[in-house]
Amino acid sequence: MLEKKGSVTNKVKLLWDKISLVTVLSLGFMVLGIGCMSWALFNIWEQSHYLREQSHYSAPLGYPAEGVNVEPDKPLYPVYPAEGDNIGSLTIPALEQRLPIIEGTGVGELKKGVGHFTQSVLPGEEDNCVLSGHRDTVFADLGKLKIGDQLIVQTSAGTYTYEIKRIRIVDKDDKTVIVPADHAMLTLTTCYPFQFIGNAPDRYILIADLGKTPEPGLSRRSWASLSPPCRVAFH
């Protein structure tokens, strides 16, 4: 009788140990999942906040406001796109990437791809066109690029090829990145260091000048029919 009682007790103890192990593992995976989601949301907020903080001018040098028609003799963009619009694609040959460009740099826009800073000019226009992306998604390999590499932007106005001229690492509070320029240029910005955990202290900047003459443009209708961009995994 005592042997049976001891056997039952041992079985109950083994069952309890198994339940405890499963509970601990389940809680561990749940905490890990919450941590990953929090990290992704933090990165989205961090990059959006950076662009808002660095913009110390509002629509200078004739930058059009949203929804306002541009009226030079032959405007590249007769109507300025609204936030959330897919305005084209960014191709990075050296990385074999093709990424969607979304108008705006808010949380929603940066989830979809590369964000265009709305207070900068659109691709192909004279001045500084600023694009931003997350260091752990669309711009995770930006550090592999070097001076001389090409950045190809395709929009409704045409295809524009830029060549990287400068690479900078600046403090997150630096005010010399989102500034007007006297020629057509493209600025890519992301948080840095790339593998930093937490609030990244710096920003990684690529500055490229417009080179080749733009090819004939695509109609506005064809924006959504561009060939599929590379896959972007959001962690």
C-alpha cells in the first residue's frame, strides 16, 4: 500500500514538474515576443522623432506644401503627393535592393518602406531630397555602401541616378543634415550604430549628387505598377 502511495506521489510530482517547465517556457517566449514588438515600435518612433527634431525650417526655397500645385514652366510633379502615397522606388544596385518610397516619415509610413521627408524636395528636383529608413529593416545594410555607389530613384517624373559623394556619422542632434542645397542631391539617413540596443546616439548619413539625365517618366497611374520591391522583414 505504501509503495502504491509513493508511486502516485512520484507521478504527481513529475506531472507538476512538467507543468512548471511548460509554464516557465511559455512565459519566457511571451516576454521575448513582447520585447521584440517593443523594440520594433521604439525604432519606428526613434527615426520619426529624429526627422521632426532636425527640421528647423518649413518649406524653404519654394518647397511646395502638401496638396498645392507646383507652377514652374515644366514642373516634374504637377501635384504634390499626400502622406502615405507610394511615390516610387529606391534601387540600390550594390545591395541588390529595390525598396518602395512612401511619402512621409511617420510611424505608418516607415513601416511600409523608405520614407520621404515631406519638407524636402521630391526626387529629381533641385535641392536636397531626404529619404529615411530604419536601421534594422530597409537600411540595415546601408553601412556596406561606399563612395561612388549608385542610388537609383524611379518616380512618376522619371528615373534619377545619384552617385554617393559623402558618408557621414553625426550626433542625433546635428542640424546640418536636413538643410537646403544649391543643386539636386539625395540624402539617406538612418539611426546608428546599426546593432545598437536602445536609443541610438548617432545618425548614419549618405549624401549623393544627381548624375545622369532623367529618363522619360512614368504616369501617375503607373506608380503602383512598379516591379515588386525587395522583401522587408519587420522585427
